[in-house]
Amino acid sequence: MSNLRKAVWLLRSGHLRLFLALIRRWLWADGTGIGLAYDPREPLRRRVLRTALTMRPLEPADLPAFTQLEPGLTAEDALVRVNARHLLESPLETCYVGVTDDGPAYLQYLITSENDGVAREVFGGLFPPLGEGEGLLEFAFTLEPFRGGAVMPTGVVELIKIARERRIERLVTFVSTEQEQMIKFFTALGFTPYAVRRERRRLLRRRITFEEAA
């Protein structure tokens, strides 16, 4: 789904404010993210609150739960669902869904070097190339009724186990510097900063640079 299709979908769904905010962001915005790395073969530094959750590959029946623009959604939640639709309609594979007794609750990608070319095209170069033995955790999405509990932490820990089983030696993720709690969560698990990503948008032109973390 192109940026234009994203905008049209939001406009048709009645999210005029979000549509305008998205246009402004595409025209002029700056963002900084921290790249965090972890060796999934190592034990986690910290135990996390767990819940009954099964992580499995995405199934077609899961799509509506993560992409439908239901009445009453906040603008932020609507945008997340638009982005989810963009990713789920792309050729990018290795998306996992966390399922509880009440159904799908959590979604996240575990991307390996085999999918690096597709990932770089889909995300527009938001991440450095993945080398052999590397994996990327990206786009964590917890459905609204399951937030504030143990679904997300359990999902991340389960994906770390899957990465270990797939013999990934270095697992990375990028977190916006505005998400301080998420950065604390990953560092508590044992992830360490390794890169800083700076994104700059000016009049539809996008520039992304990476530098080593201090």
C-alpha cells in the first residue's frame, strides 16, 4: 500500500485530522530511533510478567483483527491499523501472531537476513542491512483490549525463543527515543544500544542516516 493509498483509506474512514497530520508528517518531520541488539543464545537478564500466549505464524483469518478501522478508534490506533494493513499486504513474510484463549492479541515481525531485500524495500531503508545470522524485531502491535498487561512482554520473549531456535545470533530492534519505557524494557532484558537512526523528511524527500551509539 502506497502512502497515497494510506491517506485515502484514512480519509474515507472519516479520520480527517489524522489524514492532515499524516500529510504534514510526510512534508516536514524529524525522528530519532535507538537500535538495540541482543544475542538470543544468552539468558535474559530479567524475568518478565507472563501470560498464556501462543506465538504462531500469521494466518489469513487474523487479518481483520489487526486491520479493520472500527468505530471509536483513536486517531493513533487507526494509524497503527493502516500501517499494519500496509505491511500485511506487502510480500514481507515472517509475521507472528500472539493468540490467547480470547483470540489474536498481538502481532510482530521477526525478519531474518533471507528477507532483508524485501524488508528494505517495504520499510524504505529504515534499518541497516541484516547480515548472516541476524534478525530484526519490528512492528509490535497489541490489540486495544489486551494492552497494559503481559501480552506484549510475553510475545517478545516468545519471539526471542523462536529466534534462538532459528539459530539467529544477533537480534536487533529499533525504538523511537520518545518511547522511553520501551527502551527500558528491552535494555532490562539484555538488549544494548548499538546504533542511532536519524530520519528527516522535507517536502516528500526522506533522508535516513545511521551512526554508532555513544
